[in-house]
Amino acid sequence: MKRKFLTYTFMCAALAFSGCSSYFEVETNDILLEKDYVKESNELYSGYMGIASKMQAIADQTVFLADLRTDFLEPTSNAPQDLWDLYNYNEKSGNSFANPRAYYDLIVNANAYLEKVVSYRAKYPSAIEDAHYRALISGAIRFKVWTYFTLGKLYGEVAYFDDAHLSLEKLNDIPVISFSELLPKLITLMTTGVDGVNGSYVSNWGDILFPGIPSNQQDLVWNMICPSPEPLMMELLLWNKDYAQVVDIGMRFIYDNAGGRYKIGNDDYNGEWIQFFTRDPITKTRGLINIVPYDFERNQTNRLIRFFSNTEPSVYYLKPTMVAMQRYESQLRYDGHTIGDQYRGINATYILQNGEWVVRKFSRDRESASEIYKNNVHIVIYRDADVHFFLVEALNNLGKFAQAEALLNDGIELYLSRNAGRLEAPFDDVTMNTSLARNWGIRRRVNLAPVYPAGMSKNNLPTDADKLAYMKALDQLVATETLMESAGEAKAYFALIRIAKRWNDPTILANVVAGKYNDGQKQQVQQHLLNEQNWFVKYSLK
């Protein structure tokens, strides 16, 4: 009990979000010095939060790199040359946005932390509870896996190392491996882990950091800061084409032991959708899974508002493209005749402000000149729609078209009623269906009509070629929907890459991205992107 109290007191003094100083102030390079074991055990927690702090440095960079490569964003006349170079696929050495150093900084810290925590546990076996030890090890693994995974998706290759003693200055000595070589390493790390602890262990951080305090008085953001094992593993397995495992993990995850989370139900439908990005994240845990939090009062900010808004003191470096806005404006609503994506389009995802189009998705709460820079904008790592998109892709590529379309369009609820007496997996479990029936589908939640592959019917696919054609067309609908649902969240570009690679068809990506360029540049960009090597950010570590 004394050790728990000391841990809580230390964490409150050094780390807590509310009422104490920021956990992002921790210096991870100083963890686990040879001092008395009680102080060292406290440093186990501060070191873990120090790894988490590194996420702040890469979250907005990931958004800028990924969404500049979709058709959602383009630079404004205010933008620095480095952003224009990224937009024009001409990034040069020293480009501040393309530099992956901050990603590797997290990995260096995670490697050092894992070694020192294992060493400390061996030296003082009773100094930290088993549950806490597993939570720290597993969380550090997931921070490392997510960061390497993101690096691979952005750059197409990584310098992979587990060496706990490697510094950033030695990165250029590490052999570079391709994304396809990286993927099995990350899956193995998640499943095998470190010191007998794999990447799947989770714990209630509120209980660990605030022992004896009722859950309704704990700061539950702590439970959201590390990538959760299920969505992370689902995404890894989706890239690895292990579709059955994706479905198995995903269905259990959205079932949530009959809880109310992750259902895409009518709890957060229509206008409630935008609140995932603008309200206190603790009030939106039905949809939010993991976030990178920021607190203006503690000098924690990201660059989303600053780059997207044209209200001073923002700099307005990036804006939504006309082609992306037109996609929202062309959507058919659920009534079957009204046009326009009212809950994800104008006044939600973007808005005309001060005579110019701006991204509004993250800035609805404070938009006056005196307040806009104070927005505590969290950046989403995973949320409900991400998990559903993974499930849709996996179900589609297992040939379960009706089930995939239910999650994409108008929900499990209507699938169950339309298919009574002939339900098929994974929607044939009576116990799970009672809870899953709350699902409205990604499009129905925002009051949009269903979409299906044009000119084809899933009920009339006589040949394998017909089935593959339907499957490919449905994958492309998933990519299109992700461009709208996940705009500005660093998700859609990765979906485009994954689907284009799956079908060995670079036009799936090239045609979409090239659409935002002017007529003089459009064909040049389209041809450039027919080469898969050009999909990735170029930045030499040498």
C-alpha cells in the first residue's frame, strides 16, 4: 500500500493531466538510474509516460504527411516551401515535415525503456506488481509497433532495430528493410512480446495511477493514450491479408462484452459525429478508442488548428481541395433524393471562413480570433469507424459481401431484420446480435444512402471472375468512404495504398490523388503515381 501511495503521489506530482503537472514534461533519457528501488519503481511509470509523450511530436506530422498525399489537402499561398515540395513529390534533404527523426526518437526510447524495465524487474522482483509490469511492457511494445507501422506506411521502408543502446545519431548505420519485411516483425513482436509479455495486455490505468479513487473521479484519458491491441492487431493482419483473424478479433471488439462502445449506433449519429473531434474525449468513449491528448494550459499544442485555420494567429498553410469538397456535395442522403453530405461536408469537415475554404473538423468549439489557438485538439489514433472499415475490408475479401455492406451502409440492425432465418457468420450469434443490433452502419449514421458496386449484383455472380470484380469494386467504395469519413485523420491514404497493392492496380491510388491537381499537372502526377515507389515520402537517413 505504501508503494502504491508513493507511486500515485509521484505520478500526480509529475504526470497527471488534471490538477498536476504534465506527463509530457518527463525526460525519458533519465529513467531508472541506480537509486533506491522505490524511486526507481516510480520512474517505471514516468518513463512509460515519457514514451507516450513522444506521440505528441509525431501525431500532427502523420496527419500532414498522409493527408497531403490524398486528395483532401493542398498547400495555400502561405505555406512554406517544404509543404509545397511534399505536395509536388519533390521533397529534399532537410525537409522539416518529411524528416522521420521524431518517429525514431520514440523507438529509441521504447527500446531503452523495455530493456531497463526488464532489468529492473529481475533485480527487484517484488518492487512492482505483476499486473503493472505487464501493462508497462505491453504498452511500450504497442507504442513501438504503432510507430514502426506508421513509418512503414509513410516511407515504404524503415531502419529496424531492437538495440536498446542505439542512439539517433547511429541511425544511418542500420540496414533499411522494406515495409513487406517489416510487417511480420511487428506481428511477431505483438504476439511474442518481451520477457514473456506480449502486446495484447491491457489494464485500467485509472486504477493503477489513482488507487483507491472511485472510477468516476479518475482521469480516464490515461486509458486512451496507448494504441489498443485489438485495432492495432486488426490493421496489421489486414495488411498481412489474414482476413479471418481480422473478423474474429474485430467482432469480439465491437461486441465489447455487450457494452455500449464501438457500435456506430444512434448514440452518436448525424450531428453527434463531429463531436468526436471537438469535445472532451472522455465524453466520447463510445466512439473514441485511442487518442493523443493535448492541453493548452500546459503548453501542449499540435499544429492542426494553426495550419488549417485562417483566423489569426493561425497561419493557414493547408486547405481542403475542391475535388474533396465536391465528393461530399455529391452524396445521396438516406431519403433517396436529397444531395449533400450534411454531417461530414460543409460546416462540419470544412467551411467557408473569411472568404476562404478551411478545414473545420477540429475547430468548432473556439473559432474567434481571441480563442481559436486555445483549442485542446486531440488527434485520433483509432476510433469506431477505423475498426469497422477494417472489418468491411476483411469481410469483403472473404466473399461475405452482404455482411461487409451492412457495416458500410445501413447497419447490422437492418441486416438482421432483412435476413431473419438465414443469418450468416459473423452475424449469426444470437447472444452477440442482441448488442450488435445497435449498429447503424457508417453511412446511415450520417444519414447517407447505401452504396453498392455499380452495374453488378452480389446475388448474381456466376463465375470467380465476377466475384473478384465485385470484391474489387467494393474495396474501392471502402476507399472512397474512408476519404470522407476519415479526412484529416491520417487514415485514408493508407487505405488507398493497401487496396491498390491488394489488386496490383496503382490506378486505384493514382487516379484519386491526381484528381486534385490542375489540368496542367494532373496527368504528370497520375503517371508519377503509377510507380508504387513514388507513393512514399522520400527522406534519406544517410
